Amino acid sequence: MKVEVDKESGFCPGVINAIRKAEDELKTRPKLYCLGDIVHNGQEVKRLEDQGLVTIDHDSLQQLHDTKVLLRAHGEPPSTYQQAQKQGIEIVDATCPVVLQLQKKVRRMYETEPDSQIVIYGKHGHAEVNGLVGQTNSTAIVIENESELVKIDFSRPVRLFSQTTMSVDKFRQLSLNIEQRMEPGATLQTFDTICRQVANRIPHMRDFASRHDAILFVSGKKSSNGKALFEVCRSVNPRSYQVSSVEDVDPSFWKDAETVGICGATSTPRWQMDQVADFVERFNN
Ligand code: SF4
């Protein structure tokens, strides 16, 4: 039986950069705080925690003083930077440059067009979305699906942005839907700010999943791009299974299969996919 690990799966540049920054810091100090999970992958978080990374939430941030805190790739609202400054906290900023650019765009729009409604297509409560809403003094409207369009006043200008990891097709559909509802005289501007690191993987993932008899998709349960990419695999190959680690792997997954493909999300480390591949190969031998 042939086992293939997808070369294009695994960490995106934003996650690679955040992990590198954490590892560099931990070479010179025994402990580094990280605001939120550095990556939506429990095993990778545990690997870094074993080196001294301490994951905290916003409540625990309030208790810290005169230390260093890493901000992960998703980014943070301005209030987090202000709070850190007040408490003498040095920020190790690992916000992905793609997210930083998007934050700047949203902020510029908020400052130059105070009468326009800034709409963010994204997930409620997601760290990146909170970071974007923070650029607008919490005035931006978050839309996760079409049923929430009632929040928009279509008689006033609308400026639509997207969280970086949303679906391109759904963003286009949403833009069209808003356009059809706009009232005469009110303008709509849409900014497709979806990161191609995720979007471009979809056609490749479809091809990879259809080339194999069975697919083991390695990803943390909290990863939203993991969920989306796994659905892509399952849509073309019903024998696709999502596993968080080698412990979830069941040999029945590849029963009678001649080829098994192993792939993952932008939050999946390569070592984890290699570990699953190794397990499958050892089991078969
Ligand atoms: S998916 Fe794109 S925007 Fe998000 S962290 Fe990775 S490179 Fe940055």
C-alpha cells in the first residue's frame, strides 16, 4: 500500500513566523506568555508549552506586569496594546503581516469614512475578527451568514471586508446579496481580503483527496480552516477521516485501500502528519 504525505499541507507563513518567534524567545528565557493558543493544534501547543510557553487569556493578562507577552498570528485590537503598555508588558508581536495589512485597511476606512458602515464577513468571537472590530472602536458589523444581513442599513454606504480565512465563494455570494439590497444613492465597496494561503489550497486539496483511496486529515478540533479543508476532502472522497493525532487513527480507515493520502490544515505541523504516516506504514508492515 502506498502512503503519501501532502507536501503542500501544513503551517502557513503566518503560523511559521509566530512559532519561530516563540522558540527564539524561549532560547533566552525560561518562560514566555502567549495570549491565546499560538496555533489551533493541541499537540503543537503542548510541544511549545514543554519549552516554557504559557498560554493565557485576556483575564489573566490583566494580572501580569513587567513581562513579555507574545501576540499570535491572528492579531489583537488596539486595546490590548494599550493595556500592555499600562502594565509595563513588552509585546512580542507575531501578528501575521497579512492580518496587519487588513487591520490597517479597516482602520483607514474607519478614519476616512466615518459615515460608512464597516462590515466584516467573519466568525463572531474569533480573535482575528475581534482585532478588526477593535480598529473601528467596536462599530463594525460582523456578519457570519446571510441571515445576519438585517443588521445592515442599506440606505447608507457599506464597506465590506472579510476575515482572512473565510470562503472566497461565500464572500462573493454575500457581496452579490448586499449589492442587490443596496438602496439608490448608497454605495457599496467590497474588499476581498481573504488570504490565498488558505483559499489556494482548496483546488489542490480536492485533487489530492481524489487521487487516494482513503484520506487521513490531521488537524486540531478548534481549527476553522481545518474544518473547511476537511470538508473539501470529504466532498470528493467519502473515505476521508479527520484525526487530531496518531491516537485517533483506526486501521479500518484504510481497509482494502491501495493508496492512503495524509494531509492537514494550515495549523497542522509537518511532524504530526509524518507521525501518522509512520504509524500507517508500520501497521501495514
Ligand atoms: S492563513 Fe494567511 S493570514 Fe492567516 S496566519 Fe496564515 S498566512 Fe497569515
